[in-house]
Amino acid sequence: MQRSAAATDSRPAWNREELAADPHAHEAKADKVRKMFAAIARSYDLNNRIHSFGRDQAWRRAAVRMAGVRPGDRVLDVACGTGDLTRAFADAGAAAVTGLDFTPEMLEIARRKRLHARTSRGMSGPGATSAKAEVITYVQGDAMALPFPDESFDIVSIAFGIRNVSDPHAALREFRRVLRRGGRLAILEFTRPRCAPVRWLSDVYTNVIMPRTAAIISGDRSGAYRYLPRSIATFMEREEMVGAIESARFRNVRLRLLSFGIAGCYVADAAD
């Protein structure tokens, strides 16, 4: 895999002063986020599994169920990363799934995982990708300027990515633009638990333990795992997120909390 300049730059993406402030307000947030994900791409899946205690896949499956995939649905998975949610939609029977991300290193891993998929029924050998893998396409792009015509999709999803976008409101408007009328939006994102003991435990784990162990596993020096807790703490509260979704011309917004409120899935319908 050819590595980009972002991946080979040894300077940290985030310094302590930038993270002490609001990282979402930084004028170079987009470049920093891209550099950060380029640096951790190779260990991204491993860290997700270890530090969520395996729950990250269950959260994605819950998002797919809430989105209500129907036969013939076309799905856009924004900020798809290494493609776990993209493939979950394919497994649920979507007719076509497009995974979009703006970090080439993440997309390279997603494409490799797709090519390595093998059917368990009747095919074998190096050229036998599964039928479900064949419905997936990966493209590089920006959540705030999606390279698709109006009303191209039945479902738009984004998992743990909306807080990494420079302007989430602009991204939500783009999601609405490419959704057909009556289409569904599914946003999976971390939240802060409101039960005091759970919140305390979550804060200790997210702010103290996880940044150290994740950085050791990944060998990361970009500041990615220091950015994560700050990006959660300084992002929109649940009520703000619901308001932002409604402002982008979505209706019937539902929120399901997962794992005691550590994560949440927002689902909404595209208004006429």
C-alpha cells in the first residue's frame, strides 16, 4: 500500500494546547483528522475491538436494524473507515452499498477486506468474492460535498464520524440532499452517559486508560487517541444533535441509547 504524505508525516496531528481547547473549532480540523486516521489505519480495527470490548460491531448491527433495510435499498455509508458498517448493510440485504471516506489509508484497508471476502456457499479460490461483497463500492470523498446527484440513496449512515466533520450541519444538509423522499438517516455516535456512576467509569476509561493503551497498540504519535475523548466531550449534546438533524429537513428523529448510554443511534426520516 502506498502511504500518503499524511501517513508518513511524523509530526503529531494534535498537540496538547489544541486539545485543551475545542478541537472542533480548529481551522485546520479537516487536515488534522485526515492525518490522524492515516496514522492509525492499520491498527484501527484491532483497537476498536479491544477498547469497545467487542461492542462496536453490535452497535453497528443495531444501527442497521434501526435503519430498516429493505430489498432494493441503495445505501451510502459516510466516513466508512475500514468498511465494517458498509459490510453490515450488505449483509442485511441492501441492493447496493457505497462506502465513502476521505482518508485513502482507511479506504485501502476497506477495499482489501472486501476483496478477501469469500462466500461460504459453492465458491472457492482466489477469485471467488462473495455475492454480498459484490454490492459494495468504495469511493474517496468529503461528507460536506458528496459526489452524488440529488435523491440517489434510500439510506445514508455515518458511524462515529459526524463529530470528525469540520461542519456537521453542512454534512447533514448533504445527507438530506442525496436521500430520496422518505429515505432514512442513521447516525451512530458516542455520547456521555447521564447516570453518574456510569459516566464516571466511562470518563476514567476514555480519558485515562484508553488513550494510553490504544497508543501503545497502534504505536500512534499523531494524538489520535487523545483527540477521541476531547472530541466527544466538546461535541453536541444529544438535544443539540436532534435539533441539528431536524434543521437539515429530517423528521421523526429517534434516539436509541446503547451500552448504558456510551453510544447512541439517531435515526430520522427525510422530510418531503
